[in-house]
Amino acid sequence: MRDYYDTLGVSRACDAAALKVAFRKLAMEHHPDRNDGCEDASSRFKEINEAYSILSDPQKRAAYDRYGHAGVNGPNGAGANGFGGADVNDIFNDVFGDVFGEMFGGRRGQQSGPARGQDLRYDLEISLEQAYAGAEVEITVPAAITCEVCTGSGAKPGTTPTVCGTCGGAGRVRATQGFFAVERACPRCGGSGQLVLDPCTTCHGHGQVRKERILSVRIPAGVDDGARIRLAGEGDGGARGGPRGDLYIFLSVIPHELFERDGLDLLCTVPVPMATAVLGGEIEAPCLLGGEACDGHCRIDVKVPEGSQTGKTIRLKGKGMPSLRSRQRGDLVVELFIETPTQLTARQKELMKEFAGSCGEKQHPKSANFVGKAKRFWEEVTGG
């Protein structure tokens, strides 16, 4: 007979946790249901179970370590079937109960009762202003609620549900399949443990009706696109008085016509008159801050340095989005777009020509640098 430690592939000094891990791995690998009923797999599976049933029991393990198989195959040992009177279902419930749930009989201490209601999802669009400052929004949500006529029992007023004869009111039935005891919801009563023989005419025996409810949702300041808000107990009501599910609100921030969000920063492109870009000055930029920081208005003064070019960015600290989880604020990043004047008068054109004629390389360093590079490129191509 093969050594139990060798059967599980563990050392004699291994602890209970390592023993359990080894058993899980081998039992999954050699389970008959996963090997199309292969006789070798079935035989190996029995050996694995026998080894674990002995080594997982501290007293039997001590006897085995001292006397070998003789110490566990006597009247008080594992017995002829190799399991010492132990129920293999109990072994699998202990080892696999937290992984496979119902398949192996579920967790110990599991109690039947009214089923919990379903969770609901609601997609809500909000503006960037609402995401910035926070808001209270009312939404209308259709949900299953307890029928007021039968108070959720599903039975016609004056009658009561009867105990299900299939599960005896437990709501679950158990069936043995090979080595396993499979537990599942009772197919006759759906897991409620009761049968409604004379249903309520309002809810037709369901114990619930679907109605629209108006809920107030608080949008916290700083939320981003794709954020989720959970309202506990605002989902569908549970059947037969079971607990309500939850409502999950998924937020979608509508694109803004002025701002683009980048994390906590707000990006805004602002046109700048050419004269202001050349000489320097101030422009007004929109912002979401409001209050005293912006003179009570949703705009803020921005200083434009002399000689600014298109694409230059000016960062205004603390004027961006608030953080959802701290007191930190992002920045407002203003990108300048230098606007070329159009529809000039004859006099304005004359002045522009005079101005252009007076400018040299010092006034247009980038142009001069580009022209130099272009000349070298043309000479290399033409060989001239």
C-alpha cells in the first residue's frame, strides 16, 4: 500500500495548510467527472481521499506516523473502505466549500430564507459644473416593491402560504451524486420554502409590484466620468419580504464646450488678439471656481507675457477640479491661440506693411532659423 505522504506529494513535516493545498490540487486533477469516468483516475481519486482523511486528522496522523498503515486500519482506524467512517462529503465541504459553494453542499451554517432583491443600475448624465461643485439630483427609478395588498406574502388577503412539501420549508433540496452531495434551491418553491395556492390578484402571487420611485442622489464634488455611486437598499425588493438589493448609479459627464478635463486639471484654449500677444497684457479666461477668487464671476484675469506664441500654456494653480478624496485641487491650464486680424482697412494694411518692413531676424527668430534649415535642405537635394 502506497505511503500517504507520497500519495499527496508532501513531506512528513508539512503543516495542515500545506496538506490542504496539496489535496485540493490533486483532487481537482483526478476527479472522475473531469476525466470522463476513467478507472485509473477514479482509483487515484480514492487514494487521494483516503490519504487526506487520515493525515488531516491529528490523532490518525499521529497513529500513522508511529505504526504506519497498521495504526489506522484496525477497528478504530480507517477501515476497509479507507475513510475510517468519515463522510467524504464532509471532507469536500471542509476543503472546497469556500471555492465551489453549492456544488459541494455550500458553506457550513448556511441558512435558507427569503431571497435578496436584485441590484439595479441607473445611468446618469451630469454636467461638468455639477461634477465640479457637487449637486443634488432627483432620479426616477422603476423598481420592485412590496405589494401593499398582500404585504409581500403573495397570497390573497385572508389566506396564507403553505409549507412546501418537497423541501419541508427549508427552501433547499439535497441530492447525492457519486462522492458529492449537491445542494440547490428547491425547484418547486424556488427556494422560498412556501407555496402560494391562492395568489393575490394584485401581484399575481409574486408578493411584489413594479412602480417608479423618485430618489434624491447626492453627487459629490470632484467625481469623474465613469464614477459609480452605490445606494444601499434602493434596488429591487426581495421576494416574500426578503432584503432589498442595491442601486448602482453610473455617472457620465457631458463634454463641455469650453473645458477639457485631464485628471484634476482643466484645459481651456483662449484666443488672444495679436497686439496683446506682441505687447503683452491681460485677457479674461473662463473658470468654474466662481466666488471671491473670480470676483464672483465665472471668469478670471490671465496675464499674457510679451511675445507670446500660439500653444503657450499658462497654469493657474488651484483653479481646477477638486479632488474627491482630499482637499487638493487641480490647475486651470490656459492655452493661448494667437488670432490673426482679418478684414483690415486700407490704413491698417498700410501700417502692417510698414511694420513688417521694419522687422528683422531678431523679431522673428524662429522664422530665421527655419529658413536656414530649409536652405540647407534644398542645397542637399539639388546639389547646388
